[in-house]
Amino acid sequence: MAQYKHSRLAKIRLTGPGPNNRTFSGTMLAFIFALLLTLVIAGIISIGITFTTDSTPSLDPKKGTIALSNTLAWDGPYSDHISEGWTFVPNVTPDMVDTAFAGFADEGNKVDWPSSTLLNNSPYVENIKTRDSWRGWFDYKYSGEWENADNGISYQRFTIDDKPCYSAAYIGHFEVNDDAGSLSLTFHKFNGIAWIYCNGEYVDRIGDRTPVFNLKAFADYCTLIPEDGKLDIVIVIACAPKLQNPGLLSEPIIETRTANDIRTALTAGHFAIVTVLFLIAIGVGSNIILGATKNKRLFIAFFSSFVSILLYYLTDCRFISVDSHIRADLRFVLLIIASTASFIENTQFFVGTKTQKKYALIRKAHHGVIALGLTEIIAYFICDIVFGLLSPEFVALIVALLSVTLAIFIDLFFYNRENQRVLLWALLFSLMFLILYLSILMDSMIVYTIPTYSTIFVVFTVIAELSLVSSYISQQKELQKSAAILKRQVREKTIFISEINRDLVLTNKRLMEGESARKNVLSNVSHDLRTPITAIRGYAELMLSAQDNLSLDQRNSYLSNIVRRSEQMERIVADIMELTRMESSDSDFHFTSVSISEMLDELIVMYSMDLEDTEKHLSLDLPPMDSLIVKADPAKLSRVFENLISNAINYTEAKANIVVKAWRTGDMSHISTQKIHVTVKDDGIGIPEQSIPRIFDRFYRANNSGINIKGTGLGLAIVKLICDKHDAEIKVTSKLGEGTTFEIIMAASY
């Protein structure tokens, strides 16, 4: 039966390779490869975002106008990204613009650009850039040369829609091909509510809407109709006064209707893909965590981190429609929650490991990160409520980057001897959030309303889902393989147990038979001992009662019988003691070179003399000129032949032929292949076939053994034991009523 090693599924390996023979160096190579691949993907996305404009409009400094590309007059997906050439005018509200344009129309003013009236007696700065703006219009304070700003720049508070706010206007003068039809204007990253005016007319409002969840956020755009090849655009943005980055944060886009339709479709598809993948990732990850690990903390951390990033995406892209103040609050808090949850999740990958048990600081590190996150959130709202300031989102991003960097540091320098597969997953998970936070930090513009961080997250999610599916398939194969192995092991164990059962049944049967044999032998032994004891007692009583009446011959006869009966008792006891002694120790055997020919010759002479007055004939057949030398204990080996010859004499009828024969077999040139054979053959009563397998058992006697002689059943047991001690083989063949042949085979030594 095959042997099995029962092993426990190790979750921790402190030395050597981890599961699947992965070493720490292999884990590091995989992590570095993933890092490089991520950087390449991020670079490709960044390059794609930077160079997705179909054409670049040209600025005429003298006229102060921007010439849009002629492709906008064509029927195709063409667009111009207007990153510079804008005029910024602070402290302008939609009501002011409505009033200025109404007065402009009443006066019948023939000025080419109606928006120019907004510059009269108002501070403004020309040719500002809306791209790469960290603090919104606060960055313009130190850019360019301000006009009508002798007393400096300050921002006034207004009340719009019953809410306090700052308000300012972006003015752009554009020249377009006369063949251009209706165009679309969109700008995706800004803080506040935007009112759009074109050629002195109100067009639309973009920004906060109701209900709270705005499924049409990706379609926020307005239609522009050129007049005489001109577009006089005014964008008025009002936002909460506490914001640190108000106004436009990305470049406005003027494009054809075809380009706008494509943009809308792509951004809608992106929204659907991101949302669905988020939900799938949350569902699949939650199922795996709760089903496989039963770790509720890991589940809560995983769920919190992914839901926080999803809500951040929806808030940032204005799918959650709230005012700019609440949007800033949500984004700050969600980043802190995501960073804290991702760090906790990283620590939960290694819960219960020896490293955590060894280093209390590592085991409690997540408490420090939670405390830091709560401190940041409390400080944020204290600054808002007490000082009237909103901490920039940059602070939350720095905290997030520090927490994920700390998680990677701990993984690399403390958990590097743990399970390498778990370590790799933890590193890749932290890497995903590191790149995600960096992308949010550097994401200064959006094309097709697709944020860079969300695109990278989509890539990560797809890779993670594929990895999970691949891992699931591999695990299913392993489970099937393990199930097959277990099934085979159960089958083999069942067979093994059946064999043990069978052996137990047979052993029990033998024990019962042995017990029966023991009782029979004890009966025989008691009988054999009782007979000489009775005879000895009888002779002794006769001698005591008769005393001087016995003749000398009678007295000598009685004493001889007493001696003979005593010797019989001594022989029975000696057999039992000898068998026990030989079974318990090998030290009773003293091996030397023995001549089988000489030993058999002496025995035949001795037994032949005993058979002189009988009709039993004993003969010996030996090879000429061969002593048949073996390594053996002379006394013990002689005992074997004595017992066999004695049995042959005792278990035959009054007239019998007993033949003892010895010979050599094997290659005569190689002593190691040679064997010495000795047979003792008689024509006596034979042994019943069913008794042959048990004749060498201790105390066993065949059913027909009592016909001629009583015995103890130890003689053949002694023979078998001596043969085993000599590494000799003994065979028996017998036929009831025809006789028995015993054959002993020993290795020749000379």
C-alpha cells in the first residue's frame, strides 16, 4: 500500500521559494515589469491626451482674435482646442452680461465684438491660458499685464441663485470660415456654473443641475451659430467663494456637430464601461474575499476603496450634480477614505503572518493611517467653518500618495519573506492606487470627457479581471486535480482498510484456531506430563510398600522406568523453553562451517541402530566426494534433521521406508549461486491437505497426528524457526495415506 504524506496548506514561507516556486526576486521582477508597463500605458494615454486636437487655432495678437481652422467648415469629426487667447474679466455676473448686451443692442452699436463693452472700466487681462491651471483664475493674478487695475485685483462676492459666490467672465473673439455651420462648445473640467453667450445672445447654461445624479453630464455642451464668420463668446462662471481653484481648469473645445456626436458617444461609452467594470470588480472581489478568506476587514477595506474611487469619478465628472463647494468637499473626503481603505486592505493581505506578529508597529500601522486621515478631514472642515477656506485637493492627494508609498515600502522591506503570490498581489494593488493618485494629481485636462485616472483604472481593472479569471480557472483545474487525487486516495485507503479488515478477520480466525490449538496442546502436554508423573508415582509407591519384598531386578526395573519417565518430562519442558529462547534472541546461535554429509551420516547411523528390531528401513543418499558445506549452528541444524527423521519414524506404520537425501545445485563455478538440498521422505500416514499450511504453527497438530503418537506440536515449529534463523527454505509435500516429504534448501558456503 502506498504511503501518503499529509501536509497543511502553508500560507507562510519564511525561506526559499513561495507557492508555485516563486521567489522574492521573481516577485520583484514581476512588480517592476508591471510598474514599467503601467508607466508606458500612462505615457501613451498622456501623449494621446496631449495630441488629440485635430488642428491648432492661430492667434492674431494685433486683432486680438483667434482664427479657427478651416476644417470646422467641413463635414467631419474636427475640433479646435482653445488653450490660450482668452480674456479674463473678474467680478462679472450673468445679470451684468445681460444688461450690457441689452444696452448694446438698444444703442445700435456697430462694434464688431459686443463683448468688448464688458471691458469698459473693468480690470481684465488678455491672452490667458486655461490649460495646466492648478488654482483656476487665481493663477491669472500674476500672469500678463492687467488693464484698468491700478488699485489691484480683488474678487467681490455676489449672490446668484440665492447662494454666495465669486463670478468672472472668459471672453474669446474667434474668426471662422464663412462656410461653417453650427458648431459645439464644451469644456469639461471647471468649478462652478457656466453661462454661455455667443454674439451678444444667451445660449445655454452648463454645470450644476437637478436631480442630484445627472446622467447627461457627459453631454454638457452648447450650440454656437457663427455670424459673418465670427464667434464672440463669453463664458461667465460663478462658484463658491471658498474654492481654491475656481473657473476653467481645462481648455474649451469648439468642434463640428459630427465631432461632438462622436465625443458624446465615446464619453457615454466610457462612463458605462467604467461604471460596469467598477461594479463587476466590487462584486467579484467581494465574492472572492468573503467566500475564500472570510476576512470581513479585508472586504470592508476593499469595498470602501473601490466605492470611494467610483464616487470620486462620478463627482469629478459631474455625474453627481452638486455645487462646486460640496463637490470639493466630496472629492477631498473620498480621496482620504480611498487612501486609508487601500492601506488597510494592503495590511489585511498579510493578517496573521509571522511578520505582523513579530513587529507590533507594522501590525498597528493602519491605526496611524486612519488617525492621519481623520485628522486631515477634521482639519479640512475646521478650515472651512472657522477660517472660511477650503484646503486644496492637492493636500489629500499628497496624503494618499504617502500612504500608498508607505504600503509599498512595508511590503518590500518587511513582507518580502511571506507568501510570494500574496506579496505580488499586494504590490500590484498598491501600484494601481499609486498610479491612480499620480494621474489625478497630473490630470489637468480632459479630452472626450475621459479623465486620465479613470482610463488607467479601467486598464488596471481589465487586467485584474483577466488575472482573476485566469487564477479562477487555474484554481478550478487545481481543485479538479486535487479532487481526482483525493478520490484516488480515498479509493486506495478504502482498499487498504478492506485489506486490514480482511487481515483482522484472518488474524482473529487464526487466534481462535490458535486458542483451540493451545487448549489441545495443553491437554496433550498435561496428558504427556501426567502419564510419566503417574508412572513415576506408581513405581515409587510400589517400592515403598514392597520394600524388602522386591528383588534386585524388580527394583532396578522400577528405577529405570522412573528415569525414563523423568527424561520424557524433561524433553517436553526443554522443547518449550528452547522454542521460547530461540524466538527471543539470536545470540543462542553460533554459526560455523558444517558438513551436511557428515551430520546426516551420523544421524542415520544412530537412528538405524534404534530400528534394528523393526521393519522400518532408513536409508541415506549422498553425492560422492562432496561434503556439502554450509554455514550453520551444528547443534541447531542437527536438531532440525533429528526432528524430521523422528517424525518420519513416528508417523509411519510398522513397516516403512524412510529415505534421507542431500545434493547440490547451481553453477559449479560460482559458489554464490549454489544451494544445498536435503529431503526426508517417508511412506507414512501423510498430512491432510487443509493442515499443511499450519503444520509449522506453534502447538498445532494435524487431526490424524494422534493415530500413532502423542506430541506437543512444538517439533515442526522449532524446525521452522531454526530454518528461518539460517535463512533456509523449508518445503513440505504430502498426500494422505501415501507419505510426506520435507525439503530444506540452504546456501552453500564451500
